Amino acid sequence: MKLSTRQMTLVAMFTGLTAVGAFISIPLGEVPITLQTLFVILSGLILGPKLGALSQIVYIFLGLIGVPIFAEFTGGIQAIMKPSFGFIIGFIFAAYIVGKIAHSGEKISSKNIWIASLVGIIVIYLFGLPYMYYILNIVMSKGLSFNTIMKIGCLIFLPGDFLKLIVASVVATKTLPILNKAGLSVN
């Protein structure tokens, strides 16, 4: 994939926004509350599937090579052993799927944006929860039930994620028509 300077800049911007979202963190058990989900969803909505996913791939790559851009200012290959790393893996797929759904059809609709945002949140949980279960129970031998994993890895985060979904959808609904009208659409 050959990228223009503008596309590279936008990918870097959403990589940076995801990192900033990680720094705005509230420690809460095994997985902290962050604003990352907001920027992951926005990356797919604004950049589209390929560039949105690329912004998250760059984010993960930078974190894994040691740049402290993951939650709680961490980085390095050891991050893959954290219970929260599955959610980070889900960022790539969520950004891609959000972009695919939102940008399907000839015109981006508000309905597609809302559906895409909801599906993106679900995708992140589909990657994060099984990974969290594996790390906590198989690697760390904590013996937690599936219900406990759901409570500590999902249920307490749903209100905040719903709020982030609303913010991302409203921002994209207002921003995308302006970008398209100005000829600044990425797609």
C-alpha cells in the first residue's frame, strides 16, 4: 500500500491519539479505564478500514519495541503477557471493521456510523476477554470463572464504552461531511 504524505500524517495522528488515550488512565484491577477505545473507533470512522487499522498496527509496534505508550506508561515485548493486551490486539480489527461498516455504500450514513461504533466495541471485547481469561487462568493460574472475567473485563467498562461510542459517533457524524465537502476525505 502506497501512502501519501497526508495519509501518513493522519495515520501518525491517530497512532498518537491512541497513545494519549492510554495515558488518560484510571487503574482498575487487571485492565485500566482509558480513552483508547474512543480513538480506535474514531480511527476507523475517519480514516477508513485500511488506514484506521494501520494506525493501530503502528501503535502496537511502537509499544512492543519499548516506547512507553501503553496504559500506565508501559511498553516492551513483555506487554503481551498482560491480561489487557488482548484488547490492544482487538484495536487493529476493530478499527478495520469500523471503517468497513462506516464506509460501506456510496455515502456515509449516520446509521452506519452508529452501527460501526457499536460493532467496534464488541470486536475489542471479542479479542480482549478470551485473552484476559487465558493470561489470568492459564499463565497466572488465578482460577477465575468466566463470570468473574466478564465482570472485571467487561461489565464495569460498558457504561464508559457506551459513552465513548456516543462521542465517537457524534464526532464522526459531524466531521466526515465537512471533510468530504472540503475534499479532505481519506478514502
